[in-house]
Amino acid sequence: MKIARGSAFVRLFFVLMLTVLSVAGAGLNGPAGVRAQENCAADAGAGAASPAAAATPPLADAGITPASPSAGGTGGANIAFLPKDVVNNYFVTAAKGGQEAADELGGQFQQVGSDQPSPTEQVTYIQTLTQQAVDAIVVSANDPDALAPALQEARAQGITVVSYDSDVAPDARQAFVNQSSTELIGRSQVEVMGRLLGCEGEIAILSAFSTSTNQNAWIAFMEDELSKPGYENMELVTIEYGDDDPQKSYDATVELLTAYPDLRGIISPTTIGIAAAAQALEAEGRAGDIQLTGLGLPNEMRAYVENGTVAEFALWNPIDLGYLAYYTANAIVNGEITGAEGETFTAGRLGSYTVGAGGEIVLGPPFVFTAENIDEFDF
């Protein structure tokens, strides 16, 4: 039967086809392996979008413009990384990104520091690097204020200071390379736990140091998320600190199990803490009984995901974090940017970035690792 182009039937047909295509397209956007996240608060009618659901927005929405691997500024800078400690695999992995960036830019890279996360030792290394007159110090702070005087002295000597992973006092550096939005990291961990527990039960937080800038900022957003309607049946009973020490974190987990017999979940926003907690849960026979999530490295958490001790955890790629931190320091050393809000620069294979308020540069959104996607990653 021939139907006129302008008939109501044709118009209805086109509307239905567009609707089907729109629905299908919605399921195709975003990287593979990323699951839609449920939100206790949203499910309760709070109306807020889930940060975890927004964990993989288009690059443009994250302030990132894809670029060719050859993109970047001039090089030749002598840049030193000073992590919280040099034996933590997280920082060992991030250093690979720093070295990669140095190789691309023709610069120098070194990573120095103690094998223990100590603010006092970091100050000593800052003073030594200042005496060596390196071009830039890229630091992850164990204590934001304790490091400030030494870093300010370094800046007075003409050395660029960039913080990454864990910020220092803002007047002690030019820029802060944040692994993700502080708010997204904090809220998403509560959302993951809420989904695992069905929005009900006692939970605890196992953090690193009580003075860790990033940990405390994430925890503040965790607490705020838990205050929303929909989380009434989830209770944060305590915050414990394992000082980013495997044994202390392991012991703190065991103590939590004893002190809180009704505990149902633990959030550990530290790679050392979550691995130690997973080990403790296995040893105590509580794997699967106590839900565990937080921030971890895929290679350290793979076995725990595969045996069911951990269902989901999150992180970003620390190689990319080190890579972006080096490019940021290099851009400041070479006068491409000063760290002022609104400035833009190109970070090699990661593309173009814009400096945000307070000199913050955000790598990108967090990524949730599960049994379905963890084997796609090797770091």
C-alpha cells in the first residue's frame, strides 16, 4: 500500500524509530566494562545524579581534549618526584608515567623519598632537592602544612612546585594535579557500598593517615553523601587509620571486626589499606560476609576480586597521573602556564587541560573495576 509522505502514519513511524535509536544509543555511549551505578539517595527520590554513574563522561565533559601522542610543549626540565613513600606500588606505578613524559619531552626524571610515609623525611628531601637546584619538585604530601615552609623556600629559590595525589597548602605550590574530582571520589565509594549492601547496614572507613589531605577531603564527601535521604539505614560507626602501613591496616581491620560485630562493610580509600583489609577478611573467614570497597590497584586486587572477597573497587590510572603531573610541572617551568585559573596546556597523549580554581588540574573521573573488566588492566 502506498502511503503519502505527510500522513500521520509516517510521522508516527519516524517518531517511533527515533525513539528506538535514542534508547539503543544510550547503551552504546561510554567505555566498555563500565556499569551504570545505582544511588541510594537517588533511589529515595533525592533527585541527585550519581557521581559514580557519571564516572565515564565524554572527554569533553571532563575538560579533556584528545590530542596526538606528539602534542606537548618544549622540554629539557629537571623534574623530581617526591611521593608519600617510594615503596608503595601506587607511586612506583605513577613514576612510570613521569618517566614516560620525561622521555617524550627530553627532560630528566627522578623519584626520591623515604620507604616510610613521613612528613619529616619529606621535608629533608625537599631541602636536598632545593640545594640541588632542580627545576621542579612534584610532591604528594603526607602532611599539607608540615611541608609548606620547605616548599615555600624552594619556590623562593625559583623552583617550580606541583603537588599531585595529595595536595599541600595552596601557597606552597603553583598547581595541584588531582587524580579525579574530590567530590566524585568520595561520593562514588559510598554509592558503591550502598549498592553492595542494599542501602542498609553498619560501615566503617579504613583510611591512611589522619593528616592526609586527599583522604580527609574524600571522607568529608563520604559523610555528606551518607547524610542524604536514602541512606538512613546505613551507619558510619567509625573511621580508623592504618597509616598506609600494611600491618597496621591489617590489624585495624581485625580490630574493626571485633569491635563491631554487626559491621557489614568497610571502605578503604587507600591502595595499601584496601589490600591489607582484603587479606584480613580472608584470614578471618569474613570474605563475602563483610563487603569491602575503596581505591586499589588492579594487579594487587585481582585475586581478591576473582575469589569474591571484593566485588568492586575504584581508581584512576596512576601512570596517567604521573604523566600529567610531569607535563604540568614542565609547562610551568617553560612558561607555558603559571597555574592561574583558565590557563590551558597540552599534556601529550592525554590531550589539552584547563587549570581550574585554586590551580587544580583534574586528571579525569574515577573508574570502577569489577570481575568483568579487571583483566583488561595491568598496573
